[in-house]
Amino acid sequence: MNQDQLKTLVAQAALQYIEPGQIVGVGTGSTVNKFIDALATVKQRIRGAVSSSEASSERLRAHGIAVLDANAVESLALYVDGADEIDPHGCMIKGGGAALTREKIVAALAERFICIADESKYVPVLGRFALPVEVIPMAAQQIARRFAAHGGVATLRLQGGQPLRTDNGQHILDVTGLCIDEPLAFESEVNNWPGVVCVGVFAHQKASVCLLGTAEGVRTLR
Ligand code: 5RP
């Protein structure tokens, strides 16, 4: 199976966690797009979704699935999202699709985070994938210097030659050269730096379950 087929496999496997009448937290990315398409096949059974990006909201609505405001919901039973990396403890790097801030907000509403990923995302230690960090533009250079003190190299993410603007109107730094062997402590530290909107380490909101697509089928990691 190729990577695309593995993504389809785990996206469909995530449907087993959905119960009638639920409002489903929905992430962002190519794996989640497949999940949204799968969710459309059971849309009569759910009340709607809380979405983590404009792109996912658009896809959900195109399928006729109601998109609710996160403020209208006190809690969610589950949140389904992909990852750029996931370690054996369920800690993740996310934000390859620039949606990390809203992803963390919706994940924080949910009792369970169901991560759907192909096996290329499974790593022993986080840090091979460049860490996305959403920042207030005027703080970008001082945040880059703080990462340099950790051995990281921060690069401003561009789109069409211009700094990418997130759904929240902010910028993204992608940081290479990090070895994130204490994700909880690292996430807390970076969150405290002025100008950081959100760091793409998901350790406080780690996955409860990971459905990993492998050549042998779906592996469930808890
Ligand atoms: C978007 C994300 C995605 O979940 C992550 O980038 C994985 O994406 P894909 O499923 O396309 O590999 O964090 O901000």
C-alpha cells in the first residue's frame, strides 16, 4: 500500500470511535481530508463538527456536515487529527498545515485525541520534522534567537514568496535541529516565550489513541 492508501485506511478506521449524536472535533491535513470524506458517509448519525481550520470547515460544509463554533461547545468526546510526528508516548509534532493553534484549541475541548497517521510519522524521539511555531510577526526574530540557543534553526514559512499568514493572521517559524526528548517541559518552556502564539509540540494535548497505517494494516497504539 502506498502512503495515500495508508491514510485512507486509518481515516476509515477512525469512524469506529464515533457514537450516535456526537459532535466531532476535526483536525486539518491530507489524512483528515480523508477522514472528513469518510465522516460524510455517517453524517446522519452525528450532530456536527467543530473544525480546526477554514480548509476543514469548507470541506465539512461541502459534505453537508454542520460546523459549530468552538465557543458553542463545552466539551467533545473526541478529536480526530493527523500528525507530522508521533512518539511512543503519543506526544506529537503538528502544524505542517499551519493549523496548529486551532488544532490545540479543539483538542483541548476533547476527552480523547484520536491520531490518524501513516507509519512514516512514527518516531522514537520528536524533532526530525521541522517544528512549526505560530508567532506574532514582531516577535519572530527574538523567538528565532531563543531557538538558536537550543541548537535550532528557525525559518519563516513562506507562501508565494510572502510570509505565510495563518487563519489567525500570524506567521509560522519552522525550526530544524531540535531533539525534543522531554516534550512536556519543552512545550511549556516555549509557550512562555513572549510572542509565541502556539508551539507545534502536542504533549499536554497528546494522543489518547493512535491509529497507525502499516503494510500489515491498522496498528492501534494506546
Ligand atoms: C496541520 C497538521 C496535520 O495534522 C499534519 O501536518 C499532518 O498532515 P497530513 O495528514 O497531511 O500528513 O498538523 O496543521
